[in-house]
Amino acid sequence: MISPTAFGRPSTGREVRPCARTASLGSLALALLLAATAPSIARAQTHPAPPPELTKALDGVSELVAVGSPGGITLFGPRAWALVVGGEVPVVAAAAGEGKRSGRILAFSQDGYLEPGPLAHSDTRRFLQGALRWLAGGKRRPTLVRLGGRAKPFAEALSMASSEEIAEADVLLLTSDGLKSERLGEVRRFLAAGGGVLCATTPWGWKQIHAGATLAHDSTLNRLMAPFGLAFDGRLASKTTPHGFAVVPPGELEDLLHADRAWAALSGDAPLTPPRRSIALDTLDAAAEALDDFEPRLLLPMRRFAADPSNGEVAQHLARRFAALHLAPIDVRFGNWWIAGPFPAGSIAPGERPLGKPLPIEAELERCAAGGEGPRLRREWKVRGGKLPWRRVELAGWGRAPDVGSLDLFDLGGRDLPEKARAKAWQRDASLFLYRSVDLEEPRSLAFSLEALGGVGLWIDGALLASSAPADGAAELDAEVRLGAGRHHIWLRTSHAEGPWRVRMSQGETFSTAPVDAAIDAGVRHLLERQYIDGSWAGDEGYGPGNTAMTLFALAKCGLPATHPAVVRAMAYLAAHRAEHVYSLSAKMLALAELDPDARAFLGEGVKRLISWQASSGLWAYPVHPSGSHLPDDLSNALFVALAFDAAAERGVEVPSEPWLDLVEGTLDCGERNKSGPTSGLSPLGFAYRPHGTATGSMTVAALTCLVLARTHLGDALRSRNAKRIDRAVERGLAWLDHHMDFSSNPQHNAWQYFWIYGIERTGSLLEARRLGGVDWYRTGAEYLVAHQKDDGGWSGGHPTVDTPLALLFLKRATAPTSGDRTPWDWRLVSSDPAEMPGEGAPTVIAHARRPHTASDPLECWIELDKGAPPPTRVVWEISGPGGATPLAEIDAAHDRGRGTFALRATLPTPESIELVARLEFPSGESVQTSPISLPARYRPEALRIAPLVEANLLRGAETKATSASDRAAAERAIDGSCTTNWIPGRGAREATWSAELAKPAQATRLILLPSNPSPEHAGDPRVTRARVTIDGELTFEAELSPDPMRPTTIEFDREVRVHRVDVAVLATTADRAAGFSEVLLLP
């Protein structure tokens, strides 16, 4: 073995950070990796020990008290050190730049350490005092500043000073919530000036809160710390003492907790003991999650190593880890965007000088030839308001994606200007420059598409590729260029005269609807798997059928017809449940208007009820909120009423003018002037949830929907003055969107992201606008939703029961503008994969089936042969289920009569789910079998209409009992009218029993048992397979129950029975695990 090495400074002048590794002379793969990642190899160097000033903070400290459940920290830099470890997970770590005046970072993997409480523990207090003094460069009583919070309580508990101004800080205290992306540049400059930063977050908790986000891409703390060799990861630390974590000298900690050393050990020749190998793999797994996809020092070498399976088990392990993380491919690696300016552009003439006059910064283009060093990013340039260098564009999401979305240049260009300059119209006749690099593994063509509000020019490797002047305020250009392997440089110059100012660069491939259609199909499956046996979907049950109605509306928009079993179930549920709230009634009207041809009478009655609920403000409130409160009227309720009015009017129901006129007034009252800064042209107008509130994205698009629908339906009843008021408000609302088009969150609100996204779709569709906020809203939103769809097909932005329907409502607009006409969806048609047949040209055969609708419907199936394929002499249709494979029918050539389809129409022997295959036999004796076609379970018509039976349950209100006292509280859930709740007996009962006793006997003819968790999502849950039912201690029935969660078990009495008491005993369950029932129904 040779000693560890570090990368030196390459001769090209580009700076490459040192990286320690251990290598084997005999390991050619690793040597090639090292050569690929560094232009030159410097002399051997080991990781330096922590500075004495830092280790001094540990003197006399034996324990760090545990706060909550700390997460993990990845260490991967040469000047990054673990200080406190929980199990084999770093809990506290530190890092520093090189030199005395370099910045310093201390990281805690639990944000509770920034509160005064833990400081009551003397060792913890002593440690934090010493660590903060190190961060402050040795200052005894440093001044602490906390971004997004108050530092004073924490500072006082440590006998330190505090301030609210970052200019007065010695140490910054940062949490994930406190460090916003727009302040990253300010904090980076603080560190570069020698400042100290204490970062604290609970990374596993951050992941739970930020669904769909990743620590590597979206954590502002990780983006700040990564250049120092630190990153928070998703591991969970464990205590090493009864109260927390033992503190030992850093030199005694396990060295494989450092990712550089773990990587060197695993990729070297020296074998590791199994425990140390496990530690090293866990360290690298955590690093893979925490580091940027293209992090050059550690992750890129690991990814290249993992790409070659011949590198052994470690490579294969890492390949599986990287595949699970869905990392961006490394063959095209874009850098972060940088911005320079604003510069005075002089007169901007669309015909002659769409970008303005030449500027001195453009001389930097000479440094941007292919493979060149690129612009001097630290050089300062004279701009409006002073001097500024290039600044990294700090975004809420991943800055190295090929398309980072639309960039708001008002925000980015003015972010670092002096306050005096920002107060002026700095953006008039101004230019901004944007720069990023792109590294290619091999030669290829790159296509670029640019959309801008303002003129725009594109330079590649120092040469102007294309430019475009704005037409009607917007500029577009598309360009393609062939580039060689290596580094290339992308420049944009964008110039602005008046109005909004935005730019977006994406790779110019034609927008494909295939990923969108696949996302829609997966989203539909996600919802179907979560429907309950009574047709409902889980949600806020206080709103009655509202959530089920909205989900059904989305599925109908996605093409599910009224005959689909899920639709039949849901329609039965809606019919059985009266809507008593504005939201639930409006959603029910939307669903029925879409699916029920006989809904006009219901819609007419619904319009009357909604009008009677309209408040004097013109808005709507909850008649009684599900919480029991009487809340003020709001714009959100009003939006759903407007949509319901529109749906009813489309079905021929007359909606009077007065409610629409009042709605206009109420909507306009919710308007709020934009206070984000000066702008040219139209004054932006955002809208709030209620009058005098704060404008948000979701409410602004809600207001635009209400105003556009009102103007459409009022027609001639709208006076000219009011029409102009609406038009003006819509124009100003669109101007507000120019500054707030961000799909990653609901602007100026922390919740209801997908309600905002659906609102963008409504607004764009109603206005027939391709662009909102200067971007192609559908393409941008569809790409965002496809990228953020979860593995189970759903979406979750904090409201999982409604987020998926709202996402589908957005995506389904793909059909009209991009997909062309589509034939109606035959939901019953299912097909096999193509199977190769004998013969020239490798012909194929596909088996098709039209699955039965109910248990009594026949199966229809046939084959489809390629043109010219040899016909079989016989086709054997087979089905397979839990009992094995069974021939269903044989069709020979004589029965086929030359049609070539070998079609079959037959009754299936079982209603359970099965698989169907076709086996083709040929004269040569060869045979071909198609891949299996899955046929789901079929149900009797009554089983698709469970909801009215639940409502008719004679046991509702009965006194219930169960096996043990602990079960009795849950026993009433079996008759509470909801299939989302269950009675499941506790463990330990040899024969679990449930009983219900009626206060007054009832006449009944049957009893139905609904399984617990009756939804396809819970198909793997334990199930009751045999039960005994006793009526009044006399009549006894034993029943075998299907394990299918959507199949009820009906016990028919031989006559009408007078029932006073029902007893149910669970006799057997799947896997001998506790199981019960969601509902026990006694029916007349």
C-alpha cells in the first residue's frame, strides 16, 4: 500500500480542492479513477488533525446531552472533523477553510441544540461555549445572530452577546427554516470574510416535511456546507450514554466515519473486517444521499467506479444505491448559474440594438473558448449602484439541473444592490449577464430553448449563437450546437426596457407527452388502489363526501367512464351522503356534471342551495365548519362555487346574474397591492384568502378564475364599467404572477402547493394563454409534476389525500394541446406484451382480453397476429390463480374459420383475480405462449354499491362490546358508518369476539361483514378468513371469508329475524395475525 495522496493545483490554473485517498499500486481501476478526477497528483498528504483551538472546546467535556433524535452528518473534506458520534453516526462535526482568515462551520444534526434548554446540562453548555469561541476566531464573548429567529435567549444562556444585524455578527446561527436561498450569497460572503457559522437541523425530519425534496438538491444548509466538506444526511444517531453521547478525543473516533477514508478503504486492496466494512458502506451510502449529484471530489469518482460491475461487490453495492437515488446522468454536467450586473444598456432598439450597447464585461468572452478557464468570477465590475462581482444564482431547488425554471431577474438582479440603488428604477434600459459551464463526457449535440421577457442573446464558447428581440414583450429562440468532450461555456445577455423581466433556458428537445401520459396512468392507479369498499377515499371526513367527490372528478377528467367499478362505487357513495358544506356540495356538483347524464335536477337544486349560502360580502363561508365553528366567508369557498356554477350552466342550468355580480365584488375586495418593489407598467395585484389579508399564489389564481368565469357567464348583463374593472383586475393579477411563477411552493404561503398548481392550469386554460409569468406554464408544470411524482404514483405536498387529484387535474390538460385526439379509453381492454413467433422477420403475437365488468359477465379474448405471420393450428386459453393453471378452452383452426383471432367468449369459473395466457401451437410442433394478462377480481353488482348499505345499517347507535377492555373503546368503530376506521382485536385473545346490543330489536334479513382496511392499498394486511355469527344466542352461522379486501361477506337469514343482539367471533385469520372488520352491517 502507498501512503494517502492529495490532489494538487493543476497547470491549467483551475482550482481543485485537495482530496485524501488511499490507493493500491496494483489496482488499475482505482488508478484510472484518480487520473480521471485530477489533472496531476501531488505529494502524499494525510488529513490534518483538528486545530487545537477546536479540540480545546472538548476539554473537560465527557457527555453531550441528547436533544430529540439527532440525524447524521457526512464528512468528506480534508479539513472536516467529527467531534461527537452517536453509534456510528456523526452528530456534531466541524470544518474550516485553509488559512487563519478562512471561514469555519460547526454542524449539529438536531436543531434543538440552538435552544436554551440543553444548556442546563453543564457539559453541553461548556462544549457550546468553547465551540462558539472557535467559530468566532477566539473571541471570548462573541456576538450571535440567528437568521429567521431570535438569538438572544440562546446567547444569554451562554453569557454571550446577540444582535439582529448580520453586519454585527461574529457567529451566525442557521437552521433549515432560517436560511432561505436568497440569503445564501450573503452568508457565503460572511464565511469568505472569516466568519463562523453554526448550522443545526434534524435532517430526517427535514425530509419528512419536504416531501419530494432531497438533502443533496434542496437543503440550503447542505449547499452552504458542502464546499467545506460537510453535509447533513438521512441517518439516525443512537445514544451512547443513558442521557446522550459520550465525548472522546477526535483521534479516538472511528476513521471510517469520514467518507474520504471509507472510500479509500473500500476501493483499496486491503481487506476490511465485516464490522468495519459495514461502517464504511454505511458512510458511503449516507454520502450518496447527501452530496450533489456531480460533487467532483468524492461522488463523481464513486459513480464512475460503480458504473463498472467488474470492480466487484463494492461497485455493485454503490450502483444499486445510486439507482435508488435517481441521480442525474454524468455524461452532461451543467454548472450553477452565475449573474453579473445590472449594467446600463443605453437605448434598447428592437430593430437595431435589441440588447443595447456593447459592454466592457463582454471582453471576458475571450476567456470562454472550449476548454478555457471561463470568466473571472471574482472580478468586480462597475454596475448600477456601485461595484459587484459575479454572484452565484441561489435557487430554491437544484441549481445544476439543465432547466432550473424561470429566473425572476427583478429579484436576482436587484438582490445584492445597495438599498439606494434598489429604490430606483434600476431595471429600466438595463442588461444582466448569466453564465454557466457544461462538462461533456463525449462529443454530442446540445439543443437550447430560450424564453425571455426582454431581449436575449446566447453565446456558446465565446461565440454568439443566436439572439432574439421581444415580440409582444416576449422573446424566444431555439438553437443547436455540436460540442466536443470537455468543458464548455454558456453566456446569456438579457436586456430590459419595461414590464416584467424573466428568462428561462431549457434543453430544446421537443416536449414529449409520453412521460406525462405515464404519470397520469400511475396517478390514476394510485387513486384506484386507495379507494375503500364503500366507494370513498380517505380525507377530512368532517367535510362529508367532498374529498371523494373531488377525487372522482379528477378520475373522470382522466377518462374513467361511468361504468368503471371505481366510478360505480364512488357514485353510490355520493348518492348515499348529502353534502352540507360549500366545498363538498360544489365538488359533488363537479363530479356529477361530468359523469351523470341525469344530474340536471340535482345541479339545479345545488345552485339554489349555494345561492342561499352566499354571504353579503359576495363570498361564501362554511354554513358550519367541520370543526363546529362559524368562520368568516373566504375566496377559497367562492372559487368552488364559481366552478360549480360553471359546470351547472354547461349542463343547461340557469344561474342568475346577481350571485355572479356579488361574487365579482367579493373577489375584488380580496385584492392586495404588491409590495415587492418597483415595477414598470401595470401595477401587480395579488389576492388574499379574505379581505385585508396577505396575497398568496393559490388565492390569486382563484380570484382570476372567479373573475374570468363571472365575465363569461354575465355576458350582456355586465355593465361596461364593471367589465373594465374585471379586465383591469385580471391584467393586474397576471402581472402579479409575472413575479411569482414558482411551481415548487405556493407563493407567499407555506401550504397548498398543489392547489396553487391546479389554479395555474385553470387560469391558463380559461384565458387560453400559452404563457403565464413569462413561461410556458403547461410544459413547466408538467415537467415539475413528472419529476416530483412519488414511486407509488401519487404526489404529496402536505395534503396527500387531495394533492394527487389536483396534480392529475393539471396534467390532464396535456390531451388537447399536445397529444392530439385520443380515442375513448376502453378500461376493460387489457393486452399482453408482444411474443415472438417462428418465421421470417420475427413476427409477433399479442393476446387481448376485455375483462368482465361484474361476476356474471363473460370474458372476451382474442389474439392479434403480425401481418404475414404463420397461423397456428390451435390456441389454448389458460387461466392461473391460487390453485394453479387450468385450461379454459381450446380453439382450433376450423372453429376460427380463417379469421386468425381464435376468439373466445366464456364464463370464468371464479370471481377472484386470475391471469390469462394464450398458447399457440403450430404444425411444426413448436408452441408460443403470450405473457400473462392480469384480470382483476369481479364482484356482484351489490358489492359495488356498499355505501347505501352502510347508511342503512340497523346496528348504528347500538351498544358494543369486545373481547377485552382495551378493545371495547374501538368496538364501536365497526358500526360508525366509516370504512376508513376498524375494529381489530388486541393480541392475546384465543377467540376474539365482538358484540352489539340494540336498545330496541329490529327486523333483519341478512348481515354483511366488511373486512378491516378494505382497500387495495391494504391487500397485504391480515384478514379474517373464518368467522362465527350468532343472533340472540340462538341462530348461529359460520362463514368463510375471502382475503380480497374489496369483497364483502354476506350471511343471508332464511327468514326475517327479530334481532336484539349480534355476536361475531373471529375463528381464523391470515398468518394467524390479529384482524377484524371495518363495518358489521345488519340490514332489513
